[in-house]
Amino acid sequence: MKRTLLVFAALAAILLAGSQPAAAANQRYIVRTTGGLSSVLRLCESANCQVQGSLDGNIGQTYLVTSSQNLLANLLNPILNLLESLLGIQSIEPDQLLSIPGVPLQSAAAGLSETAPVNYYGTLVWNGYVNQPAAQIINLATAQSSFQVSGAGIVADIDTGVDTTHPALMPVLLPGYDFTRNQPGASEWLDVSGAAPGMSSSGSQSTQTLFVQQSTAAVLDQSTAAVLDGGPYSDFGHGTMTAGLIHLAAPTAQILPLKAFSANGQGNLSNIIAALYYAVQQNAGVVNMSFDTTVPSPALSAAIAHANQSGVVLVASAGNENTSARVYPAALNPNVMGIASTSDSNVKSSFSNYGSADVWIAAPGENVMSTYPGGTYASSSGTSFSCPLVTGTVALMLDARGGVNQANASAALAHAQRLTPNLNHGRLDVYQAVLFYLSTR
């Protein structure tokens, strides 16, 4: 077999020499193989690509490669195609650049003015955050007190990172990892040049309520707000907000921030895949994925299947395009639960995607209030912020008793407040979900 592969590699190199026009430099591809690193190295010897590293840790089946040529066009060559088969190559796909979807500008939540500190499971937070309408609608406090649950296990949050010094989150934050820089830690502030958490240029505190994103109203100091006004910082704070909503639902669960997106809301698919494998390796019980793409990915599907087989529950936002078209990973049901958004009046949000292809259940997602970088709070709208309320509910189930997996978590969460058929099982009811889960022991 080894001799056969060498012969094909030589023939492929001869056929490729001078036959393919150069394309843009550093094109990125995700390669899945059953043959390990050696098979990808041999493929790249013949197809003019370079192996950048493994995306799945020590599993050794998913790799990131780069090429100055169009790798997919090269592989249309019949000899390379045969070589691909002999090497155990399962799939090769472009490394997509994903974007966190925005929503139309919403009004600021009334809770942003309710700044009185209250004790929330040992940490002082704003009253408007704990007692906001979204928490009341889903019967959160009732479930927490009735079943004596406040969250357990590790919740991984694949997003833009987190404010690692936020007073509400610090007690439950794990170190995390930054896949955009390939280094430990997951601070959102690393993306922001010229801004420091919570201080004005004079070094004094001076806060006001203002819009700093397309869809977010936050309380920030004047100088920081100027730096974050749109452009490359359009999604700064997104990860701190999703983490804060996980914390709202499950205040004693540990949160593992995994930074796969930058402050501009963009992130490579390869970083998301690497984050999924990392979450499994770090013993996460549930993963929050507040992002979507319209393009299916074999490598993403494989990473999600691996997480499910390892007992990890996966929750994803259903998207903000007001469509029933499939988006991923939400559409990878039954391996993922897709979450739509509802208003405080229990109707589908105008921006929310819908239909059983993407939606398992819905949760409040309009003017939801959460933690925000700089030790402050913000309100925003979108399925991105419905999703972590469901993710946190799974952590409450983990606190109620062990043994939570994708199947029984989905079944429990399906015991929701029935609304219109396009929202599938309806709107999240935390009390009913935990009650049903406990009844199935």
C-alpha cells in the first residue's frame, strides 16, 4: 500500500505542475480523515497545501490546512481523487467565515435603570437583571426555589469571549481559551484597542445609557463608548451577555468561555469546531452556541456528533432572519436544540427564525438584560439571547440529578408553554422542564 501511495503522489505532482493557476494566498480548508496526520501530510505533498494543526485534540481526525491554490479544484483531478480515497480522506471543505447575526435596533430595557444591588447567590448584581420580565416569564425563580437547584457542572459558551473581571461572573468563570489567538484565556477586551474596562480618560467613573451596537444599549463610561461605536467592535460584549444569561438561569454552574469570534462578530468555522472538541475534553455538560450559518458543514456535524456521544447537550440559536430555511447548527436536530425568540407577550419575535427544521423551543429574546463588559449591564434582542436561557436550564437539570444527555434534556424542555405551531414545542417553562426531567428517573 505504501508503495502504491508514493506512486500516486508522484503522478499527481507531475499532473499538477503548472496546470493550476495560482489563487488567493492562504486559503483555509478543513480536512477530515480516518488516516491520521500522516494521511493529511501525504495529501498536502501532492496537492500543494500545508497542515496547520489538529482541530480535535488528540483524536487526530480533523485538521486545518492552508493552500495558495484552490485546493478543491486541485482535487477534481482523478488521480488526486483516487489518492484522497486511498488515504482515508472523508471530507474537505473551505473554512467558512461566520458572522453573529444582528437584529433591528430595539429600545433599551426598563431594567437598565434599576441599578439597586441585590444578592444573587452570593454576588451583588443589579435588581433589573435578576427581576427582569424574561426571568419571570419562564418561571425561573419558581423552578430554582421549588427544586432547590441553582445550576451544576460546566457550561461552555462559544462566543466572542467574556469580561473576565465582571463582578457578577468572576466567581463562576473558568479560564477558558481564545481560539482566535490560540492562547489560554478568553477576554473580550483583547480585541479592543484603546479601551479599558469601566474608566474614562480622566480615570474617573462617568456612566450614562447609550447605544454602542446595532442592537445593544449599555451603561458605559464616555471614552469607552466612543471606542466601541460600531465598526470593528459591532459585537463587542456579545459573549459577556450570553454568559450573563447562562448565569442568570444557573447562577452556580461554572462557565467555560471559548472565544471563537472577534469583536466584529466574525469567526472561522475551524475555531468553532476546535472549541467544540475542547469543550468535550474539558468535561462540559452543555454547550451554548449563539450563532448560525446557512452552509452545512461535514466537519461541524462530526464535531457535534462527537459531543453528543460524549454526553454533552448542545443548544444553538435559531437565527434572526425571519425565515424557516435551515441554519446550522440549529438544524442538526436531534443532536442540537435550536432556540427561537419570543416577545414578552408570548408571540414570535418579528426577526426570529421559525419552523421545526430550526426550532425545538423558543425563549424570551427581546430587550433582554444581561451582564456587559466594564462590570456593567446591557439590553439586547435576538435568538442569541434566547439560547443561553435554555442552556442554563439544562445546567439546572444537571443540578437536580445527573445523567442529562441530549435526548432526555430535549424531551424535558419540550414540556413548554404551547404557542403557535411554527415555534414547535413552544416557549420555555423552566419549572415544567425540570419537573418532567425529575419525573423520568
